[in-house]
Amino acid sequence: MSRQTLKNIYRMIEEATKEIPLEESFVADINVAIQKLDEQNTKQSSTSYNPSSLVCVRNMYFKATNAPQDERKASPELIGMGEAGTDRHERLQRVISEMSRFGIDCEWISVPDFIESRKLTDLEVVSQDGFETLVHHKSLNMRFKCDGIIRYKGQYFILEIKTESIHKWQNRQGVAEEHVAQGVAYSTAFGINQVMFLYENRDTCGKKAYILEVTDEMKMDEVIGKIEEADYYVKKLVPPPKPTDLPRNACTYCLYKTECQKAGA
């Protein structure tokens, strides 16, 4: 063995056994704890459809049949971004709920009270956490969290808050394609045909708002028709064909990539 080779081996051993500086070890340990806590707090997913899955009927099928999900281990950074988004949701909801105090024509409507007053017997309030309400639509087997309902300048709106990167926000010119089905699902459930999407830049807290006007045709195409299609395949226990018109990045965070690959085209 040459002297140079021996030097390289000794250098590798030295690098492998070198003690990590305490400050780097501290950061690494924080990240481990963040991931461990996130794993503990991850809840069992239900077999009900959710509005965000309506963009892909195959995803809906896998969810409804309780198919195995890919192992998910979010990075500490992604977990933190989610926590920051949740915090901004709560702060914005609180501000909007207080707007009427300052003479602004905006009323915060309690989701459970709205359901009861409109006699929406298909809707069941599963739980309420602060301003956010978890709702189950019994006949459509659809479960979702509603950010809120408001009456602004005499018109009812379903409120949907989104936080996004500065790049996405700067180029934002309307409701994101991947959010349309979600808005239509809420409209179908509550019978309110306007959804107020509030997009906030997570870097600067700048805000843009866009109204999604929902028609009966959109409800049939984006929600009812897709659920009926998914139910058909669920009864047969056969995965539906993979849609060819999925929004860009629709598969990025899908938890059923392995099952989808097994099912083929």
C-alpha cells in the first residue's frame, strides 16, 4: 500500500471521528426533536374525500379505499413553514373577526351557527379549533376544514386563506388552478357561490384577494361528478385511470405515488 493511500485512509478516519462543534450539534438535535414531535402529532387519515384531493380521481380512490401511503418524513424546514402558515391563518382570522368593531362592513359568521340556521342537515360539525371548523358532508363522504364564513358589504363569502412563497405571490394574478376544486367543494357544501381566497406572502405578509364565482356546472364537474366517478371505482375496487389533465405539481406531495405506479396508466 502506497504512502499516499495510507495518508488518505488516515484523513478519512480523522474526519469520521472528528467531534462535531457543540453549536452544530445543538441545531441538529433541534431538528431531530422537531421531526419526532411532528411524527407524534400526525393524525390517522380518514377515508372520506377531502377537497384538496378532488383534482385527481385516482388519489380520491386510494384515500377512500385506505390504500397504503408512502412513508412521509417532512423536513424540519417544511414542518416550520406549516406551523408558520397555521399561525398566520389564526392571526388573520382574528383580525377579520374584529373588523366590524372599526366600522368596517364585515361580519364574521360562526360556521356551526350558519349550518344550523340554513338547516344544512348533510353537514356535521366534527370539531372546532379556534376559528377553524372541521366539517363532514355525509352524503358526499367529504371531510374538510373551513377557515371561515363572512358577510362582507352585504354578500356572503366562504373564506379561504393561503400562505405562499414570495415568488408565487408576486406572480399571483388569480385563484391558483390547484385551489379551484377546493373552493368549489366548499361552495357545494355550504350553498354559498362566492369564495374569497386571501393569499399572503409568507416573506413580507403582503396580501392579495380573489373571488371565485362558483356555478352549478362547476359544482357538477369539479365535485359531484368526480365523487360519483370515484365511488364507482371504489365499489368495483379497481383503480381509475390516471387523469391526463392534472394541474402542474399536483403529484408533488401525493402520498400514493407507489400505489399509483403499481396501478399503471
